[in-house]
Amino acid sequence: MNTNASNPAVAMQRTHLDGLPAPSIPSGFRLRAFASGDEARWLALQQASDTLSVFTPETFQLKFGTDPAAHAARIRFLETDAGEPVATAAAWFDDLYRRPDFGRVHWVAVHPAYQGRGLSTPLMLAILALLRERGHRAAYLTTGTARIAAINLYLKLSFTPWLRDAQERRYWEAIRPALKYPLAL
């Protein structure tokens, strides 16, 4: 994620993956694993849904590497029953995080034409379940402070701010009035 002064990066964590409801995929949609050749679909979704970052054809490989088994095991698409990809997210990993049992919710994107249709919650629940299936006991993510709708979703799903420094505390304080859910800092 590229962030700038108008969209500083913040981190969030969910300290356990217990008690998650099963994702309820809305009628007319289905969840599927990443398959060979999906790089272009992933890129198109990211470009359409995220005007704050720059994505190029090389972005996918830079962020996810070249292991097709890892891609299939950890990246999901939400698509229409007709096979049109409308959202994507990854249940990724990052051994450099605080503890290796934390999995990473990575590169969540919903095409603008499908935003507001209740697709983000089941996609996120599927990704959190996938993290748990892959042996992670907790989850974290990074986002930008301009992504208020995404932050509200993460708060709804019991993510809390992970304050990495005093500046991030100030960022959270600045966006607190725009949030739908209580924010414990």
C-alpha cells in the first residue's frame, strides 16, 4: 500500500481468530481461489477500487512473489455467478510482524460498482477463516486513514488499532469523529 500525507498508514490487529461466524456469501456470488492467469483480474480490481495507490502489472509479483501454490492457497476472489470478479483479498503471511502466528489480511479490494452491497463482510470473514485454516491464531492489516469505510468494517470485525508509534495515535485521534464504532486507544 502506498500512502501519502493525506492518507497516512495505520495498522490494526485482531488478537484471536476464535468465534468467527461462517461467511454468508450473498446470492448471485461465489468465492473462489486464485488460479493461474488471475494476476490481470487482481490488478484490474485493485486499479478500479483504489485511487490512492499506484498499481502496475509488476505489483502482484512484488507483493505476492511467484509461488502459484501460495497464491491458490491464500488469495480469494468474490465473483458473480457468471464468473465476473468483483472483489479480492488475501490471507497472507509476514514473518517480520510481531509474531509468526499473526496472519496478514492483505490487499482487500471491492470494485466500486459493487461497493455498498454487503460483500466486504463475507469476504473478510472468509479471509479470516482462511488465516485460521493456515495455522494463524491472530490477524493484522495495514490501511490508510482516508479509507474510513474500510476502517469501520475492520472495527466491526473486532480489529483494534495497533499503535506502532505516537504519530499513529495522532492519526487515530484525527479520524475518530468519522468512525461508526468506539475506538479504544
